[in-house]
Amino acid sequence: MRTVIIGAGPAGLSAAYHLKENSILIEKEKNVGGLGRSREVDFFIFDHAGHIFFSKDMYANNLFADLLPGNHHFQERNSWIFSQDVYTRYPFQSNLFGLPQKTIDECIQGLKTALENKGNAAPQNFDEWIEANFGAGIAKHFMRPYNKKVWARPLEHLDFSWIEDRVKVPSLEDVIGGSKASIEDRYGPNSQFGYPLRGGCQSLMDAFLPRLKNTDLCLKTELWEIDVRNRGITLSSGQSMGYKFLLSSIPLPDLVMKIIDAPKEIVKMADLLRHTSVHCVNIGIDRENLTDKHWIYYPEEKFIFQRLFIQSNASPYVCPEGTTSLTAEISHSQHKPIDAENIISRTINDIVKTGLIKSESEVLATDHLNIEYGYIVFDQNRTACVEGIRKFLEEHNIIPIGRYGEWNYFNLDHAFLSGKAAAERINAGKI
Ligand SMILES: Cc1cc2nc3c(=O)[nH]c(=O)nc-3n(C[C@H](O)[C@H](O)[C@H](O)COP(=O)(O)OP(=O)(O)OC[C@H]3O[C@@H](n4cnc5c(N)ncnc54)[C@H](O)[C@@H]3O)c2cc1C
């Protein structure tokens, strides 16, 4: 019996690449890459949500470079926030310069008060964490509205275990300094990022294929059912097979639903896992040099999207000469339903409102896709449920991998490393 890997996204591809023994890689779509796929629409190459590469991990950085010899380049991040009709540098909290004086005063005063109250009461959720660390002004003008848009739910529902170095907590001196002058801030792991020169993110994903020497790849084949007692699976093709180990990168709740007669407590845990979905609206524009920014955050509700990623600034080769391409990200959930029917026209209207384009007549290409599993929600149930499900799965030689398998805030690099870690456990006989 062989090891079976489910899902040929970044985690599954990396697992197959690092596994020393023969394996079968099963993917329901017609090409590999998962959310790292790109698609071509009217000569524009659009990623699923625009995927830049960055990592603090040396191995992941080397892997990225090795996979794309001569086809990658690195750039310094140029990201901004647009609010109150003003562009300010990212991150908002240490770059208030340019905002109305009243807003700056509220942000600085709020932070002073927060610092005075520090240690009075430990924050119990993300909303309280924001107020405790940034004060009422920064919370009001960016942190709350932006995060509500991204997470598409009340911020009291979230904990703050996912933050690590994703959100900068500046000192009062930093905030005051950043309110007086526009200073480039190289904070965070994505302050420098890589991107394939040609072919969009798909070329990074496809680069695994010639390196998968021990792997049989089955595309357009979906995992249907898992029989944990007999260590076997059934596929959409009707084929059944046994597995030695099953490495799964499909979303954890979906995986549990595929297990025949899964214990009730495991199903209950899977039911408690929450996620946010993301609409991605891709737009091709009949103008070059629309902006020099790589991405722009939009905290205000008057814009449907929370972020525009200017894909043609990641690489000039993803769009025809003389044009620009961008992706609008729009989170949604049962707490924040979005009408998908008119989503392209609403997005274009709102891009006009930003002033980036003058009218709809500048639009050359449009495309829309919905990412059902976008962001993992970190709430009070997540850790215990993920641990409980994982323990049960491992008893049956099933190892969840990747962002949605491990149910974690993973980027491409973490997904690569997650697949690698699982493969290495098998290589070393440590499972
Ligand atoms: C809006 C958004 C923007 C992002 N931007 C970035 C970024 O700029 N940089 C970055 O590093 N990361 C980014 N990420 C994160 C990145 O997309 C993920 O970390 C990465 O794709 C996770 O890879 P994965 O292999 O774990 O999962 P996926 O990419 O989801 O791959 C899972 C694969 O499993 C397949 N599959 C699912 N069910 C089945 C089944 N039943 N049978 C067979 N196959 C199945 C799917 O088709 C898919 O190919 C972003 C994520 C989102 C949502």
C-alpha cells in the first residue's frame, strides 16, 4: 500500500516532493496549485486572490528560488491604506501622516489613554485586544472597520492567538513620529516579497511537477469517502484503494464529513470550526501605470472590498502591454452576506469611487471567483477542536496538512513546510 496525498495545492505538492517513497496525489481540479492557481482571462493572468511569496524561513525561501530558476524577482513592499480620501502608508498605526489633524489627535490621545490603562484588565477577545493595544482612535479609524471587513464577523468572536508579527504594535513615539512625516516602514515578514516573473503564481505551483519523480498524479479526481477501519478510500472515479498514510490538505470539516461513521464527538468538533469566505473580483484595465502601489487597504464601508492587489505591479508579464490588472478581495460570511450577482459591477463602481479609474469604460476584462474557505476563524473553540480531530485522525494514519488541513493561518511558505514536515515524519518512520 502506498501513501495517498489529497489535494495538489502548495501543501500537497510539497508533501509529494519531499516524500521519499512512492505516493499518489489526488486533486479534484483539472490543474495543480490549489489557491496558488492562476487563470487566463482575455490575455490577463489572474491569480486566485493574488499570491505573493514571503517567508522568515530560510528553507522555504530557498525552495521558492530553486523552483523558479531565472523566473522570480523580489521587490520591496509598497502598500498603502486609503481612508478619509487620503493615502497613508501601511501599517496605519505608525503612519498617520496625511490624515486630518482631528483624526491624528484622536489616534494619539487614544493610544496615550490605552497605555495609561495597560495591565488593568487583560483583553478577552480580539476587539478588546485592539482597544487595549492601540486605543480608541486607531481602533475607530482603522483596526475595527478593516478587521470587521476581513473577518466578516463581530471581532468579539475572535481571539488574538493568530497575531504573532502580523499586526504591529508601535510605541507612542513611533505613532507620534509617523504622524509628522511619511516614513517607509519595513515592518513584518512581507516587507520584501517574491513573485514569479512570468506565468503568475501558477508557474510556482507547476514547477513542482517535473520534480515529482515518485508520484502518480490523478487530476479531476475527488476524494469521496474514507473507511478508517479498513484504511481505505473511495474516489469520484469509483475506484477504491487502501492507504498506508493519508495526507490530507482538504478543509478539515470536509475531511471529517467524508469519514464513514465518524464518531459523534469528532463530527461535533468539526461543526464548531468557523471560516470566512472571500470573493475575488479580477479586473483588467486599459491603462498602464495606474498606480505604483502593490496593494491598498480600504477600511471604509463605502468600498465593497477590503483590499485591492495590483497584480501587474507584482510582475509586468501578467497583463498585455499598456494595461493594468488588479484583484479586489471581498470577505463574506453569514454575518456579512454579499450579493454575488452584481459583485463585478459593484466592484468596478467602487474602484471608480477610489479615483483609480475614471469610468467603467476603462475596463477590458473581468472575472469573479468565490473562495469558500478563505480565512480560518480563530475563536474559543478552534484549538481544542483541531487538536481533538487531529488526534483521532492520526490514530488512523491520517495526517492533516496545509492551511485548511491544519486549520491555521498559513501562507504559501507555511503550507510548503507543513507538507514537508508530514513527509519527513513518514521518511523517518516517526509515525
Ligand atoms: C484571499 C487570500 C489571499 C491569500 N494571499 C496569499 C499571499 O499573498 N501569499 C501567501 O503566501 N499566501 C496567501 N494566501 C494563503 C494561501 O492561499 C494558502 O496558504 C495556501 O494556498 C494553502 O495551501 P494548501 O495546499 O494548504 O491548500 P489549498 O491551496 O486550498 O489546496 C488544497 C487542494 O485540495 C484540493 N481539494 C479539495 N477538496 C478535495 C477533494 N475532496 N478531493 C481532491 N482534492 C481536493 C483543492 O482543489 C486544492 O487544490 C491567501 C489566501 C487567501 C484566502
